Amino acid sequence: MNSKKYNMWLQYQPITDTKMIEQYQYFFTKIGVLSEGLQVQAALDELHAAVPQMLDAKFTVSNDALNSTIVIGNRNDLARFLDSEQQAKLADMNDEAFLIASNQEQLIIAGNSDVAVLYGVHHLLRLVQLNEDIAQLSVVEQPKNQFRMLNQWDNFDGSIERGYSGQSIFYQHNQFVEDKTRIKDYARFLSSVGINAISINNVNVWEEETYFITKKYLPEIQEIAGIFRVYGITLYLSINFGSPVTIGDLDTADPLDQSVQNWWKEKAKEIYDYIPDFGGFVVKADSENRPGPFTYERDHADGSNMLAKALEPFQGKVIWRCFVYNHLQDWRDRTTDRARAAYDHFKPLDGRFHENVILQVKNGPMDFQVREPASPLIGAMPNTNQMIEFQVAQEYTGQQIDLCYLIPQWKEILAFDTHIKGTGTTIEEIVAGNIHPYKYSGVAAVSNIGDDENWTGNTLAQANLYGYGRLIWNPSLLSEQIAEEWIKQTFGSKEEVLNTIEDMLLNAWGIYENYTAPLGVGWMVTPGVHYGPNIDGYEYSKWGTYHFADRDGIGVDRTKETGTGYTEQYQEPHRTIYNDLDQVPDELLLFFHHVPYKYTLKSGKTVIQHIYDAHFKGYEQVEGLIEQWENLRNYVDNERFANVQDRLERQLDNAKEWRDQINTYFYRKSGIGDQHGRTIY
Amino acid sequence: MNSKKYNMWLQYQPITDTKMIEQYQYFFTKIGVLSEGLQVQAALDELHAAVPQMLDAKFTVSNDALNSTIVIGNRNDLARFLDSEQQAKLADMNDEAFLIASNQEQLIIAGNSDVAVLYGVHHLLRLVQLNEDIAQLSVVEQPKNQFRMLNQWDNFDGSIERGYSGQSIFYQHNQFVEDKTRIKDYARFLSSVGINAISINNVNVWEEETYFITKKYLPEIQEIAGIFRVYGITLYLSINFGSPVTIGDLDTADPLDQSVQNWWKEKAKEIYDYIPDFGGFVVKADSENRPGPFTYERDHADGSNMLAKALEPFQGKVIWRCFVYNHLQDWRDRTTDRARAAYDHFKPLDGRFHENVILQVKNGPMDFQVREPASPLIGAMPNTNQMIEFQVAQEYTGQQIDLCYLIPQWKEILAFDTHIKGTGTTIEEIVAGNIHPYKYSGVAAVSNIGDDENWTGNTLAQANLYGYGRLIWNPSLLSEQIAEEWIKQTFGSKEEVLNTIEDMLLNAWGIYENYTAPLGVGWMVTPGVHYGPNIDGYEYSKWGTYHFADRDGIGVDRTKETGTGYTEQYQEPHRTIYNDLDQVPDELLLFFHHVPYKYTLKSGKTVIQHIYDAHFKGYEQVEGLIEQWENLRNYVDNERFANVQDRLERQLDNAKEWRDQINTYFYRKSGIGDQHGRTIY
């Protein structure tokens, strides 16, 4: 496949900027390649793919660096081309750092490693696609986060849990796909935005997937690991904690049992025989009915450490997810609080985890809602490696039907100052490993791709995958910058296109929030599928996901004094701010407090009027998105235009249901009419 | 399989009644068989199965009628054993009538047909199992209803739509089952209660099932028809109205198109080549997204008549279901009313249907809810054959987890006096063909069996299958009588067992109604699965299934003056009674009226207090059922005891959720507390 929708942001469209084209054509003439590593070869391949398309020109390749217009190689191989200042700069940075330096005659890309060279080449290609001047570059970049990971929730049968873009590109009908071209292309796309780790199977590891770590499937996984290796991406597997019982012949998976420990040690050795640079295990244990150490009255530290010791001789890691651990709540009991669960479970274990264990903590205390406070667990365990987990897949944010550009949400979370070690202890710095002495840390996210030709169902959802990679490489990038980069590479640089799509993307999260669950309360979705409104859908469930709306008011009281005390899990000043009705920000009001419908927000509106206004407005805003997109009819190729148009129409239907059901529900319950007399049923 | 749970009501337990055993042993010594038909042989087989078990004795079989203690045969073959009065009685009755007459020396079973002999033998065996005196019998029986049908909603993949007892006994993995023993046994059970027609595939006819009427599958269906034939049961198939397009090479299925008509004529001929006594087609057309005549701007008469003409040369029938025809409602629009749909669609077509078309009308205007008024369509078309449709499968009535003995519900519906032709125009008489000059009429029902060893999931749900057959054979049987018959045959005659289970069965429907949706409003179930409470589950759906609860009141206004006018579909006095808030019965109040929570019922309670009381009571009643059953621990075999015990425990969990969610929902909405201060959340 080589369609525009397939190529996402690696379109490599012909350069039309007459000012720049000569400069580019000059540089991309003679390429000197001084290193031989796999990833450097991948960089060269990328140049071969890009340059002829962009510049309608070919280049020569040699190891004659002196006479090359572009020289690429790792720092060692390129040492004599770097001045001492450049050498020092690179030496001061991490393994994935690269340097690009140019003058009118030559451009050098040096990496601290082979994969860093690939990152540098992608950086250069991006500059060209953005029509930047490359004749006087002095760029030094390194990723801020050590782990930049994607989790595929792909099942062996080809389905994808929370997948909204077709079937798996890895599996179909309990077999590995034969043609692995898409896996290779996926690796290309990921490396172009700096992703360096991937787990390729669902964290819910079902029967057959349990055998992924056996000879039955390791040869195929070895092949896939080889594909990702070329792009500097380390392969991980989600494993079933109960494996020693399921695939071994043990009758226990107790992590303190010697035979279980030995089983995992042997298993690790076997895996590393196939994949010497295997990343390690991703584990969802004792959560949502998955097996885990609790079965044997052990705790998370016991469970993860046992695996960690098995992987340690091979530098493998255990990525241990911190998700719902008491989801079997009773809706009648208002003292239990799912929001508390991760912190309550893990915080007391701080210091007990092995140094190659990393806890993967979701960005919020619930589950990827359109609006949640940041998880108080992040940074709360100074002696335990942590990663934050985002969800690129739009499970609760429109499922790639509705437009929802998530970069602003993630930025807000990263910018959250936990105050765990005083002002400036942002989540961004914590997961970058700059606050606590983490050995490993970083960011993971659930991927949003499938085998739809455009990868992400809604073409505009490609922006979230792109932005995820870019943001966690460099969290100081603005949402606007990332949007612009993505739009220009994906759709070209026409001002009309750029301005329109950028505006659509930047407003999308707010629009989605407007017409869905209000003021941080979350969860008013259709159970199971998580798409579309269902106000009471999770109200009487076991999942700990309640809004407690009655005829007088709504919201979850999580205060210290009268509620679940969840606010106590935060440091000051958040503890006080969230706990105090007068200080809590409007958008999180109902997450922390139960208030009457006539309670007045900081915005000056009552809660009920806010609900009405936001929902009428959200719907109108979607109408606006449709108009905006319509204006691009002549600027975007038919296929991508029609794809987005179709999704926007479906979004409008969805927004209508949300608007009318939410408004009707609260009108029927509160009996308070809309101040503006609009139609409520 | 030959377990107690498998054998349902044909246990044939050893007779222990010392008073009767000698008499029975005398009669079951020499059996004279005067007819040779298949069904008479089946009757003899049943005697062979039953007698040795019940009486620990064998019998001889001959055609020496004079010296036989029991003589069986059809009226022609048995003529010389019947006196003129008996002859006259039988001659006056329908083909399925039988006569049993005995004196101290000989017992005669004569049938108006071979299958009638089988019915007579089952009648006799029932009497023996009930320990009745058989020495002075003078029984003449005929079924009141002509069609006594079951619809299997079995899919070819082995699943059963709305099946709660395992997988299909007919199909698995898109193949017919190889071992057809269970099909034969099912036929035995059905014939023992007089069922004479069966459709063996789901009314929703999917892709592969469309090919049932082709050479690909007709040989297997021929075999199954042969099994049912032995038991006097005629086989029908559900067909896909779009077949000429799907399996033919036509580009239309327009019923007025000559080529389509010819296609069906050829098709009918082909089917009858395989199955000369094939019953005909069951058709769900233009309902819930199934294809039908509407596609071609034709109506139901056009569609069904076209099929009827194709089947006519072979005496085949078309059974045309009258279900939801405008399910794509908008919940915002209170003028549309699903309850009106069947009547509005079909009533104007009266007189236009061919004489071998039968309309199959659900018992209520909605869909097998725990409480609905009778459908006003039944009897409203004097010139159109009609059957009523019940649902033995407990889709909305506990799914064979919760106990719900449905005979009282069906009796109430059959007893409903439509007044269509004055007083006494009951549904019972209408479907029996005694009111309008129907050529064909009767009763159909969705079956509740699957391949669970006990057939019906909950052992006590066997009573609904048994009772369905018995009731439609003889609608004057009381719910109590049917329960007693079933209990004695199934569990034996011990008084403790009889009294306890009878009490459980007779209260079950009321109990289920108590803890589920109140006062006829219906539909507060989990969408899709239809089990468990979900008060707003269908409130904002497209299905026309709303309760319109707000903070002030609840119910659907179907009155003439201010509502949908549905009440106008009834004759007087129902039209006035249902329309008038002062006259409408409490149990249907919310089906017909929207009232404030403080509206006072005829019971003297307010609506809201009724809701609280009924739900608290319903839960307590389930606790009572558990206690009652516990008392039978020593009287019922372990397997069946444990099965029912397990179901009752699950029912209690369910009742708890219903109680608490319903009460909480209405408390939160109304703000009105329980007068007795019980716990509401």
C-alpha cells in the first residue's frame, strides 16, 4: 500500500517551495555513511524512500565523508568530523541523542548510537518537509524520556481490545500474519517519532497467547523482534502470571515457590536464546480477573520481583501495570472508592520492588476519561521506578469516530505539579527520572492503530499517534507546534489547510468534553463498548464508577471530611484545593464534590445551566467542525476528505444523542428548565 | 442420557401405590395393537419404555384384540370394539381426538387418527403416573387448538437466540448434529403433551440458514422431519424473504414479480419432493432489519400471499409473524407508539390474506414482558387466520435462572374477553377458531430448550414446556392442575414435594413481577441481554420502550385524549377501562397512564410506596423460595436439588439488584422516602 492515507505523516510530498528546493537538492546529492549498524542502514533506506519523492532527484552513497554533502554516522565513527564542543555536547547527553550541524557545504548527522543516527535523519527529513532552512543548522537533541513505549492490545485472533481501526496488523485467526510489510511500516512510523519500545500483545493474555513465550511461537516473535530492532524499537511481551500452571506442568504460580521461580528463570533463558535484546514482560496481574500474586496471598512486589529476578541476567525489565485492583465494588457502599485503589495498593510497597521493575501508572485514578485529575500515585513512590500510561486509542474519547486531539490533555497531565518534592515536581520531570533516582522511567501508551488502510480509522486520529511520540520525546513542544508539524507533513503546507485543521484539532478535546459527561464526573457511557451516552450505564455497576445524581444534585464526594478522603492522597496545595469547594476547578468539580444543581460555578453559571449550555454548545461546535472541514473539500484528496467527513457526520449524531440524553436526564431529574428555553425532552 | 434431569416429566418411576399397582399390572399384560401407522408404533414404543420401569413387568403384544387387556388402534381399525355411542362421539370430534374406555377386564384406546392413538397412550401413561384408577375410564378428548406449535430460535452455528439452556440440539458449528437421539427424545416429550408442529430454525434467518431450503441441506432436514413425523409433529422452516436473491440468481425478491413467484413455486416443489408433509414457512419479514415486501413497496398481504400460492398445491401454510414494524423510533417523539404498531399495520389488511396464510401475533403489544395487556390485534381481523404467540423461553422473565411459572400468565391472556363479537369473545375461543371462520388457527411459542442435560437450564423451567403443551391442548385446565400433573410425574407424588413445589410455581410469576419493573411499565432491563435491572436501559433507545420517569411521575400516556390513542385499538369496555385512570387495573397503570409518584392506586397505596413495598417484598419472597426448596433437600435427588438451589441463589442476587436499583432510582428521582424507613441507597 502506498496511498496518502496509508502514508500518514511520512508523505514525502514533492517540495514546491522554490526558495528552498535548490538548497535541498544541493544537500541531498552525495550521502556519506560512516557507520554500518542496522539502524543506520534503516536511516539510509528512509532517505532512499524520501528524497526521490520530495526532490525528484537521486543521491549517491559512499563512505567518502569528505566529499559528501550529508554525512551520517554514530559519534565514534564520525568523531573526526566533530569539533570538541560538539563532542562534549554529545558526550554529555544520553545514548539516543543526535547532533545535526550544517554549513553551506556540508551537513553532518551524528548520533550517540546507531539508532540516534536514525532519529537524526528523521529530524532532518521533517525539517525538509516543513520547508525549513537546513543550511545553518546546529541542532542537538535527546529524548527527555528513557522509555517511550506503545502497548498493542492486539489479540491473537486478530481482534484488538479497544481497537477502532480494523483488525490487528500482527495476528489473524490465531496465526501471525504472513506478510509483515505493515509491521515494518509501523516500525518506520514509530521510529520517525522516536518510539523505542513496544509490547505486541494485549495485556489481557488469553489462553493461546499464554503460549507466546514457548517454542510454539517464539520463532515468529523472533522475526517480529528483528523487524522492530532495525528501527531501534525493543520488543516486549505481555505475559500471563499463571503461565507456570497453564503452560508449565506446575500446580502453582506462587511467586515465592522455588519451582515457580526456577520455571521463570528457565523461561527467561529460553526467550533470550531467541531474542537476545528482548525487552521484558508487561504484566497485568490481579486486575479485572487476571491471575496474579494475590491468588497465593502474595503482593505485587512479590509477584513482580520474582519475574524481575528471572529477567535480570539478561537486562530484561518487568513493567507492572497499576490498574483497578478492587473493581468488585458495591454501588451501595459509598465508602469504597476506586479512585483511591492504585495509591492505596501500591504506595505502601515503595522500596520493595526490584530495580528492574517499573510500575506503569495510568494518567488518572480512573480510566482514561475525558477529564480526570492526575493520578496521585505518580511520583508518590520515590524508591520505585515508574512510567505513566496514556491511551492513544480513544476508548472513552470518541473511538476515532469523534475527533479528539489528545495532546493538550497529555500536556496538562505532564505539567501537573505534584509538589511531591516541592514546587516544580511536575509529572513531566518525575517520569523523565529527574525527581527521584529512578533507574528506569518514561511513558507508555495504548496504541490506536489497526489494519484499516489509514491505520487509525479516522485519518485525523493519526495526529494522536504522531503527537504521542513527539510529545514524550520533547514534552516542551506545544500542542500547536505538534499539530502544525503533523498537518504540514500529512496534508501539506497550504495556509487554509493548516489553519483549519489546526483549529479543529486544538478545539476538539474541549468540544468532546462539552457534549459528554460534565465537570469531571465521567463514565456516562454505554457499558462495555464505551461509546455513546448512557447516563446511568455505570451507576449501579460493580466498577466503582458513579455520579450519584439525584433530584437535588450530583457528584462524588471525595473530600476528607464527608467523602472518601481521596483528596488526602495529594500533596499540598492540591489536597486543599481539591478538598475545598471554593477552590476546586470547575472542570473537576463533580469528581471531588457532590453539589446541588443550583450550585454556582466559578464561571458564574449554575451546575445545571452549565450542563445545558455545554451540551447545546458542544453539538453546535461539531456542526462547526463539519463546516470547517467542508471548506477543505478542494484542498484534501477525496479519500481522506470523505473519511473525515463521514466521521464528523457520525460525531454529529453522537453529539446529538449526548446533548439530548444528558439534558433530558438532568431536566427530568432536577425539574429545572433551561434559562434560554431551548428544547429538552 | 437417562438421568432424572434428562427425563423431565417422563420419569416413569416405579409405582409404589399398593392400592393401584395390582390394577395396573393386570391391564399392562397383553397389549393388542390393531393399527400399523408410524405413530401407533411410537405409542407402543412408549409403552415398552414406560411399563417395565413403572411396574417391573413385561407385556405381550399381538393383534389378538379379544384376548388383550389393552387394545389400541385408530377408529377404523378398532371399529368393532366401539359401541355406537362411542362411535358417534369420536365422529363428532376432530382428527386428533381419542377415546379411552375401560371396564374391569379391558381397556380400549381408540384414536381418530394414528397420532391420536399416541396421544391416548400418553394420556393413559399420565393417569398411571398420577396413580389414577384406570378400571372405569370413559375419556374422550380432543385438542382445543388446531395448531399447537413450537418455534425453535436455533441458529445453525449452534447458538440459540434467547436460549438459556446451552446450545442447540439440532445444530453445531454450522452442521446438523450427527447423533439425533436428543431430537427424537424431544419429539417424544412434545408429543406427550400434544405438540403437533415445530419450526426448527430461528425466525431470524441468517446467511447459511437461508440455504436450508436447498439441496445442500434438504436431505438432512428430510431426516429430521422423519423423526418428528413419527410423533405426529409437522416440520416447518423459517425462511429468508430475500432467498430468490440470496440463493437464487434473481436480482429481486419482489412478491409481485412473476419470476420471483415462479422461483418460489419451483422451490416449494423441490422441498415437497423431499418432505411430502412439510408444514410450510414461518416468516419474519420487514421486522428488526429482516428483509420483506416493504423493500419493494409491497405490503404484508402481497408478501405472504405470494408464498402461500407457492405452497398451496402441497397444502403448505405460511405463518407470518406480526412483530415490531417501526422499531426505529426516536425517544424524543412521544407521538409514535410501538404498542400501536402491529394493529396499525395489519388491521387494514384484513381480508386480503390467502386462506393458507396465518398471522402469528405475540400475546401482548410489546414483547413478552412480565406484564402487558393482551394484544388488541388478536381477533381484530375476522377474515384472517390468526395464531397467538407465547414465549416459553423466559427472555424477560428470568432467563431460566429466576423461577417464573408462566402458565398463569398465559391463562390470563387466553381468558381475556376481547368483546370483538360481544361478551365471551375470549382470546381462547378466538385462537381455537370458534369466533371467526378461520381455516387455520392455534397457538405457537418460542421453545425454552437446549442441550443442557436437563433441557431447560433450571429444572423447574421444564414445567413451562410441559404446561404450554397441556394448556393449549386444553385451556380449561387450571394452573394448579397442570402444576400438580407436572410435579407428580417429574418428582413423584410425595405430599411435601407436591405442596412445596406447587406453591413455589404458583407464586413465581407474582414474585418476579414484584421485584422487577412495576405496574406494567416493563423494559427496565439490561439492553441486549434482557437480564437484570437497568432502569434507563431502554429509555433513550430506538426501540419504543420508554417509561418517561421524571422527578414528578412515571408512565406512558396511551390515552385517547392526551396520549398515543393506543386504547382506541380495544373494544369496549376495555377501551374505556384502560383509558380511564379511575378504572384501569393497578397492574397495568403505567402501561396506559403517566401519573405522579403520589398517585393513589386502587390498593390504597401511592405509586411510589407500591414500588418500594413490592420490591422489598419480592426479595423477601425469593428468600422464601430458597427456604421452601431447602425443605426438599431429602426429597429430591442431589443433582436436581443442587440445580434448582443454585438457580434460586442466583435469583436472590438478581432480586437484590432489582430491589435496590429500582428503589434507589425512584428515591433519587422522587425524593420521597419509604414510609417504613427501610434502606434505600
